[in-house]
Amino acid sequence: MPKPPFAMTMYFPSREEISEHQELGLRPVVLWLPKCDAPNFVSEARRQLTELQHSELNEEQEILDWVDSHFDELLAVMNERQA
């Protein structure tokens, strides 16, 4: 029988580990990830990365514009707090 092209291991926590995690307010989740060998994986990953890069740049610029428009007010508040 041939080996699979990737190693797949399943982790099952002990009851003690489950209790410890629950005491910390954590709960288990299931993550569904895309298959890396899917025909459109690379193109979709590129598309999402490009979209993310543009949204981060846009968001960063919005923050900088807001700070710039409120700079005098922010500087006054900071000076008041230091005094």
C-alpha cells in the first residue's frame, strides 16, 4: 500500500487536557482548510493575498488620514495628560 503524499496525524487530548482548557474558557473548534493540490488553489491564494494587501494599504491610509486631520486635537489631549 503506497504512503499518502503527506503525513496526517490526529491528536486527541486527554480528559485532563480537556478540563484544563475548559477551565481557561477555551473550547475546541474545527478548521476546514483548502486542499493545496486543488486545481485553482494557487490562483485563488494569489487573488486573496492581493485583495488583502490592497485592503491593508487602504485601511492604513485611512488611519493616517484620520490622524492627520485630528493631529492638533490629539496633540492638545496628549499635552493635557502630561501636565
